[in-house]
Amino acid sequence: MKTSAGQLGELPDLPLLAGLSLAAQLKLLADGRISHYDNFEYIAFEGDPAVVALLLLEGGVTLSRVSADGREQILERLEVGALINLTALLTQDCPCFTAQVRASGQTEILKFPIALFWQLIRTEPRFTQELLCHLAGRDAALLELAASLSLSDVRCRLAACLIRHAGSNAGPGFTQAEIAAEIGTVREVVARLLREFEDQGWLTRVHHEIRLRDRLALEALAGGSHRGA
């Protein structure tokens, strides 16, 4: 990790920071610092104390948990504008990371004091409104993940995962192991099912890149929940 020296030059154009008062802008410019992370670099581990707020400015991050036997379950993939450690920040008694955080691609993060985070909540209505919308979106995504893991079989989950990431940049290294960690299985199962889907003519694989050939078939397998996405 390389941490840039000095203060922010200007505030990023993000919904969470839109509408801040001049005083809040100046405070954030004075107290904020930017850190850069390489692809797959760990930013924090589960249980680490959350000593600053982390706002994603560039790239992406993956939040996951690892079982005692080493199996990983991806919980969230966050995009630019996300407040990465929001759950920890809202736990005032002993704020700690609730998952391990890893960079996806070259990633840039704005760090600012937790005290400033709470000051913005108390004094900046637009910030609080955007924060609640952000929290609601992440809560809905986690509910969908829980439902998928408990109610869908692995073939359906794989089909939904492929549709979800079709035409998007899931970050460098979106490997079979990454897919397995996202859908709650192991790499060997993903490899077998990808071969099956390829034999069915639903997808092709070119230099580790997965390209969908029959989206409708995959949507039908996924239960139609992603139709029209």
C-alpha cells in the first residue's frame, strides 16, 4: 500500500458528499487522506478496529468472510461512492470490521476521522439522507444473498452470478475461485458447471473470459429474477 502525503486537493463528485456545507467541505479537505491499494491487496481483516471512515473513490472492494476450514464467502462487491466500513462506523461502542476487505483492481480510498463522520450525520441532512439510501441498498443486497444461498441450488446461483456480471467489470482476477466464493461453493463445482453450461451452448470461455451466448437460457435457470436486467 502506498499512502499519498498531504491533503485532498478537491472533494470528489459523489452523491454522499453532494450538498455539504462549506464548513463541512473545508473540514473534510483538511482531515481527509487518500490511500492507494493494488489488486487483491487486503485493506482490513475481520475484527480489525475501525479507526477511520473509508470512502471508495476508485476501483472496487470485496467484503468477505472465511470459515475455519478456509472457505471464503463473498458478502458484497462495493463500487465507487460506497462507505466501505459503514456497519463498523455505526457501532459506536467498539467499532470493528465485520468482514475482511480486499481491493479489486487499482483502488483509491478516502480516509477521514470517525468523529468527522458523526459530525456530518449530526449537522448535514443531505449527507444523512444519502447515507440511509446507501445503507438500505446494501441491506437489500445482503437479504438477496441470504435468500439465494438458502433457497436456490448451486446451478441457479451460478447462472444468476454470470448474468449479474455480464458486461460489467467485476475486477481483474474474477476467477473460478472468486465465483465460488460469491455463490457459496467450491472451485471444483464451478469448473464442472461451467463446462456443462459451455456444452449446452450457453456460454464460451476465451482466455479465462466468460462470454454469454444464451442469456435467456441462463435467466430461465436462474428463475427469471434477472430478466430485463
